[in-house]
Amino acid sequence: MQRPALQKCIAVALALLVWQGAAMAVGLDLLLPSPWQVACRLWSVWREPGFFATVAFSLLRISGGFALGLVLGVLLAVAAGRLRVLELLLWPYVTAIKSVPVASFIIICLIWMSTRQLAVFISFLMVFPVIYSNTLQGIKSADGALLEMARVYRVPFSRRLGYIYAPQVKPFLLSGCSVALGMSWKSGVAAEVIGVVGGSIGERLYEAKVYFQMTDLLAWTVVIVVCSVGFEKLVLWLLRRGFAAWEGR
């Protein structure tokens, strides 16, 4: 096992020990079950009918919202990088989305749309400003000398985008996606909980809260963490492969 992986495993083991110690100090399963109790419940949860349908329901909507935010964020950032007026026109919307609490958006959207599409829109709202801002910052950080040379030799914008902007944008976009991926899951599941969306992970969390099933609550929380981490690894891997393929052209 490589050293960084070993260090992470040790950190996880220490965190579980802290959790176990806290559970023993509380001494009441209703308030804080032990890691072993949660693991046992998790083992039984995934074998229940409808488990994979519930996970797929939330996964498809949250990933759809993330994909929409990623595509629109990148496209509008590229356009804003070329047109200063577009950047100015988008500024109040991006600032408002960043500043307004996610709970406010969820409550507003419950009035406007079906609860089944709530997670898609809320995930999109949380992802878009992060991707847009990071991509725009990457575009603005492009080498001025290279851009001037490209203008002098009349290099087409498509080539400038691929050979000048893309290498500059790459670290900003990957960093933004790393942040936005976690935010999409947090906001998407929060929307499902507040909207009590039928057939979703959020509904399972809400039911666990109503019936004081702390073990179920923590078990489903572990499911969310696993899905979020797995989704993040997959998306970042695909983006790195995409950049590598572009650079190898």
C-alpha cells in the first residue's frame, strides 16, 4: 500500500475510534450509535428491496444537475471571457446565487416546480457559480504575451482556446469541480429532505428523523458519502482524461 493511502487509512481508523469513544461516552444508541451498529445496519440496508432504485433516483438527478451546471458554467465563462459586457450582465445573477442560502432556493422552487425535479435544479444552482467563476478566472490568467502573439498572427479562436486557454483553465476547472461535486450532493440531498421527495435518499433521511432511527440516519449518510466520493473520483478522472486527450492532439 502506498504511503498516502496508508496515511488516509490510519486517519479513517482514528476517526472511527473517536466515534466509538463518543458513542460510549453518550451511552445511548438512540442519540449516537456505535460504528459497528451503523455498519450492521448498512449491511442490511443495501439488501432491502428498493435500495438501488432509491440510490439511482438521487444519483441521476444530482449528477444531472451537476452536468448541467458544469456545461453551462464553462460555456458562459468562455463567452464572458471574450465579451466583457456579458460578464457584467451575469455578475448580479452569479453573486445572488452565491449569497442566497440554499434553503431559500429550495423553498422557492417547491412553489415553482415538481418535487421530483427539485434536486436537479438545486444541484445546478450550487454548481454553476463555482464552475463559472473558476473557469473565468482561469481564462483571465492566460499568458498575455501568448495571446498578443496569437492576435498578431491571426490564430483562430478555436486554436487559442485549445492551446493557450485550456492549459491555464485546467487546474482552475479541476479545483472548481472538486468543490462543486461535494456541494451538489449536499444541496441535492438537502432539497430532497426538505421537499420530502418520494423514492429518494432524502426521503429515507427524513423518515429516519421522524421515527428517531439514528442508526438508519447514519447508515444512509454513509451511503451518501460513498456515492459522493465515488462520483467525484469518476468525474475528475474523466476530466483529466479529456484534458490529456486534448493536449495529445
